[in-house]
Amino acid sequence: MAASSRAPDLYPEMLRNSKHFSTYNYRTYAIRRISGAFRGSKKVKDPVEIQTLVNKAKRVLERIRRQVHMGQLYSTDKLIIETQKPET
């Protein structure tokens, strides 16, 4: 994902959204992958390739947002399970 002047806020936005993953492993994996992808494409100069990387980053950002939202809908830490004592 290239650091382009056309999309300067993609990197921090992706990191910010990734920090909302409820599971530690998902959170750290996403942050590590995002940082690595941006670091690896820092030297890209071809405008067509930059635009391709920016479009890919936008799709990944939307995927992160969906996954965070789905994780919040089905979060297990918010479930309250009442256990009933058997009647004797």
C-alpha cells in the first residue's frame, strides 16, 4: 500500500480501525500486516502501481471495518448466560 499524496489518511485510518478488533491476536496481526505492507511499498514510484495499491488499501480498510463490526455483533464478552440451579 503506497503512501500516496492522494490518500494520506489510509495508513492511520487502517491502524485506528484495526485497534478495535476484540481479539488480541487479530489486532496485532492486522497492525503488523498493515505496517509491513506500507513499509514494503514505500519505494514504489510508478503512478499506475501506486493507484493500484491505494485501491487495494481502500478495499482492505472496508474489510477491516466489516470484520470489526461483525466481531462486535457477536462478541462473547458481552453475552450474559444465566445458569439456573436445578430444582430439587
